[in-house]
Amino acid sequence: MEKDCIFCKIVNGEIPTTFLYKNDDLVIFRDINPHAPVHILIVPTRHIRSVNDLTGEDAKIVSDMIMAGKMMAEKEGISKSGYKLLYNVEKGGGQVIFHLHMHLIGGWKK
């Protein structure tokens, strides 16, 4: 855990949120500043700073995040209409919170 990381604090219950899903490796919750009707964050429980900090040993967590995104899209009823799975990488790529996370974004009307 990183001392000042907001996602580490959420994972550890220091900042309250409603988890849509939780296991030993991942937590899933709604973005507090949504950019779409459905905007969900999929966050590893272990602090990994960015995609750039991933190692070969992290392949399973990345796979688990993608599969969790697929599962949540189905639960949210947007799997057929379409959705985005998005990683922002570093400040220039739009990363604001430096704890690896993936956005599930969708639910727009045609």
C-alpha cells in the first residue's frame, strides 16, 4: 500500500465506497466523476503504479481485470450495445491516480 494513494485507501476501507465486486485481487466500484451512463473502475488490490510498472508476473492480474470488465458489462446490460475498456498511462495519457486501474465505460444511447 502506498501511503497517499486514494485507491489503496479505498481498497483498505479507509475511504468508504460501495463495491460492486470484490475478491482478494480486485475491487470494482463506480467512478465518482462518470464520463458515461456506466463508468466503473476495476482496481487491483495490490498497488501497481501504472501500466509501465507491470512485469511478466502481473499478466494474470491484467487478464483478471479484462475478464472482470466483461463480467461487469454483462451485469450492467451493456455487453451487447458496446463498451470501452480503457487504461490511461502516465500523466500525458490521462492517468490522474497513480494506481493501476481500468475504466469500463458505456451505456450511451444511439
